[in-house]
Amino acid sequence: LTGDFSDTEAEGTFGIDKIEIRDMTNLKAAKATISGLSLVGTDESEGMDFDIQLGSMTATNVDAKFVQAIQENVDDEEAMVAALMDMAYDNPMEPGYDSFKLDGLNVDVAGATFTIPNLVAGVERNSAGQATKFVTEPYSMTLKADSAGGEVGEALLQGLSVVGYEELELKGAGVMTYDPDQDIVSFDAGSNYLELVDGAKFSMGGKIEGYSAYSQDIASAFDIEELTA
């Protein structure tokens, strides 16, 4: 599937090799895949070229309620944000999938390039179907700048040079367990980290009691009108 797009802010071309959704029942899909995504164009309002490429993205046991919320409120930005937040915070420990894999994400905007070679995450559930363990396998992401590619790349390169970098590479991983009966989130510092290559490494461990209740309290404190203004 290929085509052109154009609106008041951007125009360009898009392409998708494959979209696959298997065994869709009651807003749940056993598997959803999109591969060979390409989006190339120009932001007319900013005068910047962009090139977005995605090798593939696959998820299993996908909850399509988020997609439904977008479809039902596509003409009302405020209502869409409210619906998505309500769903996310109603059950903050439910990611909406069992496994997730991303391969070959590359985003280039006017000389600034962000890359994720691959990202793999998974969820373990108890007999009641509640998520009890969340694993993000070791991953890396890179931010590079090319001054010849455009003004964003030129500005980014100048900023990186101030702190002694030509590019930024982040690495990380995560393992978190959740006790739904006690509403406790636990994570060990040895398995959870974020590292700036040739810079600093941060390891995180601890325990959070009442996590779901706390997240729901945060959601109720948000002013949706102010967020979407």
C-alpha cells in the first residue's frame, strides 16, 4: 500500500508493506503486526523534511479498546485525551498486550536522527489474567546529528558538542513484578537500569505500595481542558 498525503501543515508519501490482525474477538486480537512502514515528506509550516521508517512492530493478545477510543472521539481532541487517560489510569497495570516487538525504527527530521534497532517487551499473567510481571529486554537507542541534513541537525550537533558528544546512545532494561492482591510494585536495581554510553548509568530498585490507587488519584487530579488547550 502506497500513496500521497497532504494537509495544512505537511505533505509527502507513505507506504505500508503489510498490516495483519489475527483472531479479533471482543476488541482483543491474538496478534497484530505492521511492517514496512514509510513516511517521507515536508512539514510546510516549519520548512523541515522528515523521513520515518519502521521495519516491523508486532504485539500479541492486543486490547483494541484504545483504538476504539480514538475512533469514537476522532473529531474531538479533548474527548479523545479524556477517554484515553480514563482507560490508562482505570487499570494502570494493564499494558494492553502480552508481548511486544519492534524492529528497525528510524526517524530523521531535518538532520536529527533517532534510531531504535529493536525493542522486546513481555508480560506474565496469573491464572486470573492479571499482569504480574513486566520484562523489557536490553535495548539501545541512538540520537545522531548531521549539520548538512538541516537546521535541526545543525542545532543538535552544536548542543552535543557543548557537552563533549558527537552522538548520544542510551541503553536500558527493566524487570518489574506486581502483586495485584496487595497492589505492590517491586523492582530490583540489578535488573533495571538506564545508561548513557560514555556517560552515566542509573540503576533503580525499590517497592511501591498502593501503586494502582496512587495512579488513579493522579488521573483524577488532571485538568483535561488545560492539557488540551
